[in-house]
Amino acid sequence: MRMEGQEQSRNVEDRRRMRPATIVGGGGLLAIILAVLFTFLRGGGVGDAVQVGLQQAQRQMAMQVAASSQTPVNPEEDEQAIFAGQVLRLTEEVWGELFPSMVGKPYREPTMVLFRDGVSS
């Protein structure tokens, strides 16, 4: 299929440079819950617990950003990602026209997530 010059979808989320959040973030949501619970057990108030939870979430996001800059993507994978985005755009155009007439509701465009190894969802 020739796709040169075809428009790509805007609904592609590229997470290939990210490592799974639970590994990078040291436990993900569980770590945040434990930090908040520990704050309550030590006698902290709701404000303290919220602050600790936000700090833990910020640390995890910073670790994800650091990890994402360490995982390279090769040019062949980039070509495949472009192709996938182009195919998605074509399906959005077709279903955007057909779906409303068939179902009577507007077509809600999907988001395609590109990832390597695993992704939190």
C-alpha cells in the first residue's frame, strides 16, 4: 500500500521511549497510596496527605521523563509508526462519514498508543 504523502492521525500517543510506569515509578499508584497512608498513620492531616501524594506523583513523572530520554527508537520503528498513523487517519475519515449515517451518532475517534514492552493503562 502506497502511503507517501498521506496525512497522519492526530490521535497517536507515542510511548515507545517510556518504560512501564510501575517499574520506573517504583510502584505507580500503589506507591502514592502507601505514601498517603503512611502520612495519616504518622498523625498528618488531609492537607499533608494530599501534599505527600502529589510529591510522590511528581517524582514518578520525573522518573518517567528521565527513562524516556534513555530509550532510543530506531528509524525502522519510526517508519512503522508513521504508517500506522496514516492508516489510522484513513479509518477515521471512512468511519467519520459512515458511522453517523449507520448508527445515528457521531463517530468518536480512537487514540492509538504506540509502546514497547508494556504500558500502564
